[in-house]
Amino acid sequence: MKPTFNEFADFVSTTTSITSKLIQDSFNSDNLSVSKKNDGSLLTISDTNVENIIREKIAITFPVHGCVGEELEDININHKYCWIIDPIDGTFNFVKNVPFFGTLIGLLENKIPKYGSLRLPMIENKLLTGDNQNAFLNDVAFKTTKFEGWSNSLILTTDLNRLERSSLNHQFRKLETLNSTFRTWGDCFGYYLLCIGKADVMIDIELKPFDILPLVPILRGSGIEIIDLSPDQNYSSIVACKPEVKPELESIFAK
């Protein structure tokens, strides 16, 4: 069964309306249970509960589809249609009561990002969806804004220390000569700022599939360009940017 974009958008809207309430209640709780995963990242019971709810809804509505999530086991991953879930993208922020996190749900077709969604529970519960050609904010079509010059620009990354320790540090340092403002408003919140035109460039490395694949159709649908720096061309290291600056950034990050 091939979902239409409208079916996808309706599904994620309904499902994340439920999970957002759970996240909002947990965010304001004084009894949040937090543990560390093997990779050192944080895990809360809310991460697991949210993913469970999303998977249950997928199993009911699209029972034969595959499913890949951050917290639970993969299911039927070789199916033509596979859902990809990050229940709380930005768990560290969530734990620290910083509202810059969201729920990511995407649909892959033959392993290629087809549709994507981002729900921001603590940012007016906004919902972004996209299909690579168009993007919608609370069901209203939108595009990113025009680039207004480096001196007025905002460049974002999720983890500055990780970037500085990486093989891309030299190229990243070249950006400092552009007279831009740099911030670490990262994870999915950074991509939200990029899509709506409040930021101009987002650089991320060592991304896992559920960190980025649900965002790709929204980024492209909003008019953002993606420079894939990963050796396997799987979006694990990227520069996402407004289209006007893509040639210059490709030159800077050329290997």
C-alpha cells in the first residue's frame, strides 16, 4: 500500500498530537527517569513510550510496512516502504528543560526519503511536513527566505566540539572568515530554523539515519539545498543551506 502525502500528513498529525501531550507532561515533570545508552547518549522513559505509540499506530494503519526507530528493534526493514522514527530528537535538551527538541517521523521508499515530519512539542506544538517538492508548517505551504549576505547570516551546528575534532575542522574554520554569527541551536530545532529562513547554514556530522532522513523531504521541500559530505552518500555528514550559498560552500568543503 503506497501512502499519499496527504495520508502521511494526516497520520503524523494525529499520532504526534497524542505523543506531544505525553512529552509536554514529561517535560514539566520533576520525576524524569534518565539513563545512558551504550553510546553515551541519554535515554528517558518518554523516548521509549513515544516510539511505542508511533509504532503501534503504524502497525494498525500500515501493517506490512517496515519500521526503524532509535530505541526499539527494526521491523521488516527490506519492505519497499519503511518508517523511520526519532521519538525525541534532542533528548539532552529535553532532559535539561531546554525546549529545542522534536519528534521525527519519516517514510522511506526503497530506502530513499519520500515524506518527512517534525513535531515541536514545546515550540507552539508546530508541525512541519514535506515531500521533497513542497513543505508545510501547520498545513500551510512555505519556503525558506532569501539569503541576505554573510554579515547577516546565522550558521548552526549541533555539536561544535565534535565538529572541531573532525576531519572537517579545517573547512569549518574557513567559515569564520565570512563574518557570520555561529550558534549551536542544533538537532532538529536547527533544521527548523533553517527551513523557515531564520538560519542560513546547518552543518552536522556523524548523524544516524533517524536523526536526518525524516528531515530531508522537509528541507528540500522548503527550498533548502543539501551537500552530502558522507563517504556513503547517506546523509550522515551534511551541510544544509540556502540555495544562493551552495556553490560557495561546495567549494569550501571540497575534498
